[in-house]
Amino acid sequence: MPPASDVVAIVKAHQITHIRLYDADPHMLKALAGSGIEVTVGVTNEEVLGIGESASAAAAWINKNVAAYMPSTNITAIAVGSEVLTSVPHAAPVLVTAMNNLHKALVAADLNFQVKVSTPQSMDIIPKPFPPSTATFNSSWNSTIYQLLQFLKNTNSYYMLNAYPYYGYTNGNGIFPIDYALFKPLPSVKQIVDPNTLFHYNSMFDAMVDATYYSMDAINFSVIPIVVTETGWPWQGGSNEPDATVENAETFINKLIQRVSNNSGPPSQPTIPINTYIYELFNEDKRPGPISEKNWGLLFTNGTAVFPLSLGGPSQITGNSTAVFCVAKDDASEDKLRDGINWACGQGQANCSAIQSGQPCYLPNNIKNHASYAYNDYYQKMHTVGGTCDFDGTATTTTIDPS
């Protein structure tokens, strides 16, 4: 990972205004000071039990991880655990107590109006999410979910939902077309309609959010707003994961951004926008499990995007005609290109991970393409501070995007 100050510079360069941390990393919280970026900090699953069992542990946590950084770091929410009901069920009995303890500590520090407390849950606590109108929470969690929703209502907070159409599609055994998971329009004969409400669902994402609203409604809680705290699509997978591709990830993420940017809600709650966090900023190469688990990152660690991103809204669409790229010359000798790559990827600090075997820019596997990638990565980072596109006469600039 780049140092925290570089991460914040990368986040700003991509015009990202909200960020969720899975913990309360002090380096990140310090680096975010003065940035104006809205930050959600996380209580880790390991910490939930202790905070649920002790009000003083909760107060100490708030003092150390929230109060110490405010107001210069703009902390606006605390995510208590991650999918506690399904991933650490033994902590479920104290989950709401932990949230209450943290909230009381915020009240004592006079921060309760700035900082909301909630807890992200997976879609797995809704056994049958389709059709949305008949969705209900898994009844074995009823008392915990009832207490949780009561807490959110009392404190004017919101429900944190992790919603993954990638899993809804891949675990759905072909029930739904992939275009429905990717926000692509469906032909009229394949429209997805809730038979009870006759609402049309243009995306699985909307249906998942609506299933959650209907599940709350089923236990008489209405209009607690939902914030999607995780969604995304992996851009690389194993041979048994054919849908984890760069193309599908690019489609999903950019169409998700368009969908969320129109500020409307799902069919049952059209006036409540679906604020959404994209999972995730960088790959997690050490994550266990299938190959796709390691490849959800939007950015490489040098700050370049895995695929063209339009995070800043429509004005950010890539492909602007004045962009300049640095590429290998056609007539350059292979030996000199090899030297150039070694320098760019070494001393020049270009990020060359994408041209390693099995990575997205490895093919076509020839020295000229790999040199162009390495040269351009170096040039894009360094030309503003005097880096040149020369590489011992083997490189030249172009306005044609080489990728």
C-alpha cells in the first residue's frame, strides 16, 4: 500500500469525496485531516464484543478514534463491525448494546449530531430477496434486527447494506440474466417485474435495496434510509469465474455511478437516493479464497485506474483529446527497450504490476507493448515534475491512447 498521505492525494485526484475505512487507522485519519473528505470509520469485528460488554470501553474507543481527530478530520459515521450477524454470530447478542454504548459516548463528547452509528449487514439475512415485495429478514434474527432498527430510528441514523449483484448473479444458477446484474437494459420479453406490485426492476441492485426496504416494512419499520456501504464487481477471476472480467467490472461500476448520481431511490421509495460506497479502492492480494476475492480494486497502488472511471460525474469521461501518452518507438532495439523497462519499473518507480503474467495488460506479450506500458506509467506520474519521454531515444509521445 502507498503511505497514507499518498492514498489521500490519489483519492483527491479522483475527486472522491467520501471514504469508508474498515478500522480507525491513525495514519489514514491523520492524513485525511483538512481534506474535507467525509469519513466512515470502522469498529472491527474483533472489537464489537468488548464495546458491547463495557460502556467505558466504548467511551475509550470514541475518545481515541473519533474525538481525537475531529473536527479537522471530517468523521461522519461509525460502522460497527462488518456483517456481524452472518460473519460473527456469537457477537450478535451484544451488537445493539455496542451501538448504544458508542452513541452514548458520542453524546457525552457532544459529537452525536455530526457522527451517526450504524452496522453494515449482508443480503444474506434476507433469505428470499425476490420478489422484493415479499422479502423478509431471516426470522431467527428477529429480536436483534428489531432492536437494531429501533436504534436507527431513535438516533436518526441509516441502515448500512452490503449489496452485491455479482454474487446475486453468480449464485443464482442462471435465474437472472447477467445484463440485469450489470445495469444493462433488458428486452421487453425479459423485463423483471414484481408480480405483486407490478414494479419493474431495471437492475438487481435496485431490487436488493427494495428487498431491504420491504423487509423493514414487514416488521413495521418504515422509511429508515438505506446507504449501500459496499458494492462492486471483481475484474479478474479463476477459470471457474468467467464473469469476473475487466469489461464487466467497468460496465458495472460506471453504470452504478450513473444510476446513483440521478438521486432517485428504488421503485418502492423513489424519493430516497441510494448513497453508495464502491468496494474497493485497491486490490487485496493476500485475501484468501477464489482469485476474484483479490481483485475488486478500482485503482492500482500508483493511483492509475484499472479501467476508465467517471467518478467525478459526466465531466470526467476519459478520452480527452489533449492527453499525451509516452510509447516505445517502432524501430527501437529490443535490448534498449529491455533496459528502458528495467529502469522505468525500478529506479523510475513505475507500477509495472499490470504487465506481469496473468495481469490485465500482460497481453499482447511482447517487449514493445510492455515497454509502452512502463514508459507511459512513468511519464504520466513524472512529466509534471520534469520526467521526460525519451528512454535513451527509444520512446516518443503520441495523442493516441495506446491502451
